[in-house]
Amino acid sequence: MNFSSKLLENAVNEVAQLPGIGKRTALRMVLHLLKQPKSQTHNLANSLSNLVDNIKLCKKCHNISDVDVCDICANPSRNEEIICVVEDVRDVMAIENTSQFKGLYHVLGGKISPIEGVGPQNLTIESLIEKVKLGTIKEVIFALSSTIEGDTTNFYIFKQLEKLQIKTSTIARGIAVGDELQYADEITLGRSILNRIPFDKSF
Ligand SMILES: [Zn+2]
């Protein structure tokens, strides 16, 4: 691609780094950003730099948050004896949308994936085990997507928790294998949380 402007080329190259965005699409987006009122593009740029400069991970559950302890963890009406283990913030949002879960979350930040170079040490597994060792938690629910990586991660954590003699369960899926949690419809997902099954009966 031959650009008439270095500034344009730089912007397109940055946008093209985003997943699923090729150079052509990036060029279209950047031209759109140039065409719209300047203030709108400034708002976009400001909100992104604000985001990366100020976003935090909740100290307790590792979910994305504006404050040190997120609203869910800080809510006294949530049941701190039940922890739902999820991959990322999208799963928390999906489960919250069902209004069926009143416990707390633990956000792993990904799944074990040797192909992508993600090992247990790259996730917040250690912190989950430490949390369980404190003794307040009575049940850990696995709500990772049923992909090979999800199953591997569940099993890895299950093995760590087995020694601690804690109740472990997994969400009963009306969800086809390989489906990502956040794409499940709310009713199915809500029901699968209520009808969860003991983890060791799930395989
Ligand atoms: Zn939290």
C-alpha cells in the first residue's frame, strides 16, 4: 500500500494491529475518523488513553474495574462462600446478565493453552488456590467454555482443589461444545448455573 501521507500510514498501521482488521479495513476506518467531526475522534482517542492509564484489576477477583475492589466484590449482599471461575470480563458480564448468580467471581485472565504459550503461571490460578485455603469458600463453580483449553484449565484447577476437600461443580451446559460462554443466551446460561453438576460427574 502506497500512502500519500506518513501520518495516515502510521495511523492505518496501528489500527491494522487489531485482531481481525486488515490494512484495507484499517484504511477505511481511519478515513472515517478523519471525516467525522474532530471532537468525536478526540473523544475516542481520549477514552482509549484514559482506559489504558486508569483501568485496574480488582484485587479480589481480578476482574476489570475502575477501583481497587470491584462493585461485585464490594457488594455485601453477594454470597462469598460461592466462587464462579471464569476466563475474562465478558463471562462475568454474561453471567451477571442472567441475574441468577449471587456469589462472587474469580477471573483467570485466560485459559491454559500450550499452543499460545499460556501456562498455569500466566493465569490467576495460584491466587484462587490461596483464596480457597483461607477457608471461607464452600463451593467453586467452573464456568469456562467447553473447549479443549477450557477443559484442561478446569481439570488443572480441580486437581489443585481436590486436596483442599472443597465442593466443585460445573455449569450444566445447554451449550454446545466449543461455544464460548458469552455467546450463550441468558436463559440457557442462567439455567445452567442453577442446575450445575458436581465437577467429577461431568466427565
Ligand atoms: Zn472483584
